[in-house]
Amino acid sequence: MSHRAYIGMGSNIEPVKHLLAAVVELSKLGELERVSQVYESTAVGDVDQPKFLNAAALLRTDQLVEPLCESLREVETQLGRKRDPGNKNAARTIDLDLVLYDECVLKVGHRRIPDPDILERAFLAVPLSEVDPEFVHPETGESLREIANRLSAKGTDLKEQPEIDLRLPQNCKRC
């Protein structure tokens, strides 16, 4: 059975290189249906670091939630992610978070799905709304488009980065 996995991506250490590499690795976990455009945003929590580049991907996969979360952690490690237990908001090569999985509401380790940040962070909601604007948040009943529009109306520091294209070539199903 194929599942819809929505993945938030972010990087502020060689971000273009690491986001591109992450998209290639995600394509190995299933069918990468859509990837949003890239947005620049200010770091959250630890603001004394470079700005982040953020995007989102919609992946069709046969993996269940827990193995998929493990696969995302493996990709992060492969791409040089070093976790600082003293600073969860530290700079990073790549951050890959499973933020929605079908219409499920669940908890995997410390992670809640849907990720509560979807409702509060434009850098997550706006790219997600690009990959599936009509998807209905299973807890609020709002579409991703409505959530993104609400957050954008409050004001945001997001800057579109149209020169960065994360889409895989059409003939590349699994690079």
C-alpha cells in the first residue's frame, strides 16, 4: 500500500548542495511526487547563525511511519548532520522531518504527526501548501493552502529563491 509522506526540509550549511542531495536520497525511498520551491528564512531559536533554506516534498512510499523516520535520520547522517544535544536549533547540513503521513494523527518517539509547527511556522506551511494545497490537516480541518495563507497574512520573513530548482529531471524516477 502506498502512503503519502510529507517531508519538511531545511539546511543552513551549504544549503543548496544538501537540499539537492536530500531530494536525490528521498527519491530512493519511494516516488517523489512533488517538491516545492525553496524559501529563505531566519533561523528559529538560535538566531546567531546563517539563514535557512527550506522546502517540502511529497513522497509516495510503501514504508510505514517508524521505518520512514529511521530512513530520514539515515539520510541526515549520510549528508553530514551532526546533532548537538545542547542546542536542538543549531546549524545543520540537512534537516528532514516527516510532518504529515496520510491523514494520520500519531506519535513516533518525540515526534508528533501532524507536526504542530505546520500551524505556527510559515517556513513549513508555505512549502507544504505548494506540494498539496488541498490536503486537509487532520486535526484542524484547514487545507494546507488556508494554513499557509493565514500565516503569510500575519507577516513573514520568507523569501522565495526561484533560481534554486530541486526538481529531479523528468527521466529520473530513482537517481
